[in-house]
Amino acid sequence: MGGMSVPFGLQPTVKIVQAGDPVLRSSTPEWDDSLERTELEALVELMRSTMHAAPGVGLAAPQIGLSLRLAVLEDLWPIDQETAAAKEREPLEFMAAIDPRYEAVGARTATHFEGCLSVRGYTASVERPADILASWTDLEGVRHERELHGWQARIFQHETDHLNGMLYLDKAEPRSLCTEENFARLWSYEEPETVREGLGF
Ligand code: ZN
């Protein structure tokens, strides 16, 4: 997922694959533990620095051209209180998630504009479950289960969807599609109803 612009130090990064590349549209195979631990750690570090530099709050392996059930997530960027409240956003500590999965908990949903590092320059409104039960395996091989809410739940869903060949656009309201530039200029401070009315969705 895309994030806010904060400069970052010089760390190795790799190119982020853009929409239209079939690697983003293929389901990743089952995780098979074929990576050596040191290789896996190096890959996670590379994904983390690539995510930071982008900048973003999540990056899935297919986004760097690897069909692996692996994603990194971290959302510690500074954010104003009003935006945090509107997005139900709590900081998310760094997480390397092997084989992440989720299911909705309850029927509550949230609708927000979302972006993707593989769909550069655009943003669109996506309705998603607001509360999920997330599960993933860590680098030690331990399986975790945790309820996530709000923006944390959104990031987790977005990254997990990447491993199933999906982009956020598949779930977005088509008429809400904006360039990031137009969104910042016209809609970022408007009430959701105003945006809906203005764009007709
Ligand atoms: Zn994405």
C-alpha cells in the first residue's frame, strides 16, 4: 500500500512491479520452507527498505516479481490526529508475514481511499471489512492469530490480496478512481458524502 512522503536514508531497494505484469495477477503457490533462513531474512530486509523508500505501509513479494506467500507491513509514519481518527488508524509495528490469511469478524465495514505501490499515481475508494481475524507465520516459523481493526486491518487485507493475484482496484468503486494529484487538490479534506456526490458513486 502507498504511504506518505517522508525522506529515507540510503538502503538497497528493488524495482516495484507495476500493474499489467502477470506476476501481480497470479496466485502464489503454497509456502514450502525452501528458502534458507538467511536468504529469507535478507529478502525481508530488502522488502522492508524498498517499502520504506517507496514510501509505503506494506509490500507483498509479487510486487518485486517474486511469487511467494510473503509480505511486509509497517505503518509508523507521522500522521495528524484528525486523519488518524477518520481512518481509525493505529500505528502498526513492523511485521514480516508468511502465508497471511484473514477473515472478517462481524459485519462492520469501512470505506476509504486506498493506493498501491504497483498502481502508481492513482487512488480509489474501497469498502472492506473493518475488523478481521488475521493469521500469519513469522520468520521463526510460529503461526500467529490476531484481531486487527481499522487501518491496520485494511493494510493486512490489501497485502494478503496481493498474494491471491488481486489488486485493490478489483474491489474499488470504479467511479471513485482519482489521480493522487486530483485527490489531494480536490477531495482529501472533503466529507465522504461530498466526494461521492462530486464523482457520482
Ligand atoms: Zn498494493
